[in-house]
Amino acid sequence: MPGSQLLDAVEVDVAEDLRNKRGWPAAILAARIADLDSKGQDIGAWAVGGDDTRPIYALDAVAREWTSWAQGADPGTRAAKLVERLAGYPETQTARDAVRSRIKTRSARRRRSD
């Protein structure tokens, strides 16, 4: 969405055995999403390709709501089934947990500096 930004982004490589024959998805990206009216507490996740132009899939409602550059998947389609499977990858949770860890670390630093 225009005016939104990704904060505390973390990219976690997807295990080779979980990738398709073309090597997709290369990674799961998770980040806090902030816009002009938001403090950026919502965490979204996306499946992303490598160096070339592979599709980007929003893996959760937050990612779909706040970003216009991620492809969605219409319910019942092969893409929707793929998104559901990718959302369950361990790398997706690892990336989300890493974002939460960055948030906690930043909050702890702020409390110490106050």
C-alpha cells in the first residue's frame, strides 16, 4: 500500500528440499508493517524468489492487507493451496519469531536508555 513500509525485516532461506525444481521459494521474508496511521505492530510474511523475477506471495492476512506489491491467491486455486502450504513452513515461523525478537531487543534498549 502506498505510504506503508517494512520494518525489522528478516529473510530466512528455505531449505533446498522444500523448494520446487526451479529453486522457488528461495526465502521467507517477514517484517513489521507500518503506515502513516500505524505503529507497525502487525507482522506479515511473504515467500520470495532469488535473484531473478520470481513471484512474491503474501502468506498471511496482514501481508495481503498492507502490501500491494505481493501477489495474492484466489481461494480454491492452486496458488491458494501453495500459499497455505508455504505459510506452514518452519522457515515462516522462524522469520516471524526473528522479527518479534528484534522488536523485544529494541524495546529493551529503549527502556535502558530512559
